[in-house]
Amino acid sequence: MARYELLNNVAHAALRVATGFGPQYGDDVGMVPAFPSEYAELQREYPIFFRKDAEGAWTSVALLGFEQRENLFLRDGRWNASYLPGAVAKGPFLIGFQTQHIDGELRQEPVIHVDLEHPRVVEETGEPVFLPQGGNSPYLEHIAGVLRGIRDGTDFGAQMFDAFDALGLIQPVSLAVELDDRHRVDVAGLHGIDRDRLVALDGAALEGLSRAGYLEGAYLVLASLHNMRRLMAEKQRRLREQDMPVATRGR
């Protein structure tokens, strides 16, 4: 169970975070949240889709594999992509809010919390969160930037998804993939941007999307779909490895 605390350089002076990759850190997942603030980076390597969360709100995800616990970017303790999704990069940290007096007013200010039960939290190895003198380490400064991107992307994304939905642009995707004559995978519940509907929008609708900054997001999601070929190729490679005699694997 998660145990969140407001991060500070006294109580957490010795805190370190493991930055490797593997199932032991919860990296064996088939998809992770994708935030519009990182679409430009994500679309180079990951397919981006939409799905509804438990409350029925639209979210976007980066597809990592074709099964619930399958991450095809994860191999031998490495994450084989040049960009790490923010949902993974943030590790045990998240943005919370704290009431603070600023210029005589009470305001809700963003602050960093840490989950002390997260498997990446360690005290002997890994990246230090604070410097010996108490200042923020370069790692923590990086995490702060990741969390800002997630916060901005979450707020922007909620409005963008509503705009897409109102225009009928979010449509179900049939993701049934024939990998070979013996293997087929089906991923349910995913949606994408309907290219034909997007192209058919009238000038006023397109201008509205463009002015709001949403039109670029739609095209980045469409552009990301070419990465399905990469996922399929990696899945096929791993299936071939499974069929190889044990003695010949890794040669």
C-alpha cells in the first residue's frame, strides 16, 4: 500500500531512488499514462491511444505491449527507447498541493510528495534525492521538471479530450493483430482519432481546435500509430525466441 509523505530534506535526507528497470519496479505493464505535454516525444517511439478511466473520463495511454503485464520496451534491465514516458520517469514521486500564505493570501501551491513504499525507494544505492548539504540533487531537479510536465499535461489533456469527444473524433480501435499463423493478440478498450472525421471538419471547428492548441495533439496521436509496426516486430522476435531450443538462445 502506498505511503505518501511531503518530501523534505530533513526526514528524507538519506532517500535514494533506484533508476534501473525491471518487473521488480512495476515496469512490466502493457500501457502507461501519456500526457499531451509529451506527445511530441512519445509519438516517435510509442503508439498513443485513448481509453476511459474508472470514472468514465477520457485519458491517453502509450501502448507498451499486447498483454496486461507485457512491456516490449523492457529487456535485460534496460528500457529500449530514447524517451522514457513521464509516468515511468517520475518514479515514486507525485505532485500534491499545500495551502501556503503568499502575499497575504492563502493559496494552493504544488509540492512534491514521495511514496515511501514504492519499490524504487532505497537508502543505500540509487540516485540521491538531496545533496549532503540539504539542497536538491540534479536528479530531484529533473523529477520536478517531469512532474510539472505531468501536471500541465493533465490539465490541458482533460479539456482537449472533451473537445475531441464533442466533435466525434474519438472512435473505437479494433486492435486484433495476427503475428504469425499460430499467434494472435487482441487489445480491447482502446480508441483513436478518426482521421476521416478530422479531415471532414469544417473550417470553424478546425480553427477552434487549432487556436486551443488541440489540433497538433490530434495529428501527433495519428502519427504515433506507425510505431505499431515496431511493437509487432518485437513481439514476433520474442515469440521466435520462445520457440528456439534453450541452447541456441542469445547466440
